[in-house]
Amino acid sequence: MGQRRKAREMAVQCLYSLEFSEVESEFREYGLLNEYPEILANLGTSENMNATTSVYAFADELVKNTIINISDVEAEIDKHTDNWSLDSIARLDRSILSVAVYELLFTDTPAAVVINEAIEIAKRFCSEPTGKFINGILDAVHKEITQRDKMLK
């Protein structure tokens, strides 16, 4: 497994753990930003990884920036989940989608890489149909971003 995939897995695991945090909805981002470093440190320790590794740094970047942009990320996911509310999506699926949608919206990582990584993470941690579900949503997000970019040119 590549180092960046390992970082993405750690980011997904951290966001998944944060799903169980009791933070006030009014100060959600602030609360999550305060709680994630400890969770990520524990994940790093369980992987025999300290905060100075590139894998840890990339996971930290993904988690922090996903949280900072969580409103935009969740709005994008919600827009493309026909017949599903955001709350009805399994927490782990939502965590995988959040990291991937953050990358699609705010990084230069090629969409094919982001989508493939999300599907592979889903295959590892979820059931087979989850990969198809995630692929469908991420493909729709990517198509919309591509259309939006074409219109801006």
C-alpha cells in the first residue's frame, strides 16, 4: 500500500472517530479541530508512526482541511445523494466521501486518483456495494466540478 493511501486511511479513520464526538453544532468546526489532533496521534501511535513522518503530515492536512471546509464538503455530498439524506449515509461511508470530496474540491490531486483511492479504502473497510455507491457520488461531483470549470473559462 502506498504512503498516501495510508494517510488517506488514517484521515478517514480519524473523521470516523470524530463522528462520535459530542460537539455543539453551533461550534462544530471549532470543536472538531480541537479534538482531532489527539485522535490522529492515537492512530499514528497504533501504526508506529510519529508526527514527523510524511504519512502523518498528509493525514493531518487532510483531516484539518476537511474539517475547515466541512460545510462545503457536506453540501456537495448532499447535492449528489439522491434519495439519501446526509444523516442516513453510514458514518464510515460519509467519512470516506468527506476526505475524497475535499480533495476533489480543494486540491490538485487528479480526480481519477482521488476516486480510485476512495473506492479502494471502501473495499478495505466496507462492503462491496459501498465502493459502487462512493464511485457514483464522486463521479457526479467530479463531473459537476469539470462543468463548472468549463463555464468559468
